[in-house]
Amino acid sequence: MSEQGPQLGQGAGQEAVARKRRRTEEGVVASGKMDKTIVVEVTRLKKHARYDKYLRSKTRFYAHDEKNEAKAGDRVEIAETRPLSKSKRWRLVRVLKRQEA
């Protein structure tokens, strides 16, 4: 009998597939009024193709906040995850900086 690691069910003879790194974004909480959900605004700088001027573009992401720890104005880090609802595809990783009251 040969030494083998723990078997994982149907694909016991195959090696485990490594999961790729999840995409992370950093932004500011725009709204924290929902239960366990925050709206995070991520600002990006895009360069105009012809005029070489930098333009700010904002994207709003709905993120899952299990402990309701992030408040409006906080700087947070979010990571991509499986769909949690119709619009939530991100989860809160950590609060980077709290908003001063």
C-alpha cells in the first residue's frame, strides 16, 4: 500500500487545483445604512486617449460586512467573492482608516 495524502472524494487521483488570487480594491464607504451591507466607492484615474488629461472615474461596489464594522467615510479594502445576492459580489477584508467624527 502506497503513502497518499487525504482523498478528496471523486477526484481522489487528481491533485488539488490551486485557487488564483482574488481581486482586491481600496475605496471609501459611501453608505453603511443597510444591515451587513456597505456601498464602497472606488476612484480610478484614467488618462484621456487624445488630450492626455487624467480623469477621475468612480465605481460603486456593494460589499458584505458581516460584523457591521465599517461606517460611512471609512477607507476600506474589499475582495471579490462568489455572488452573495443580486448585487453583492464583494466582501469587506479590513478597515484601513476610520473617519474622524
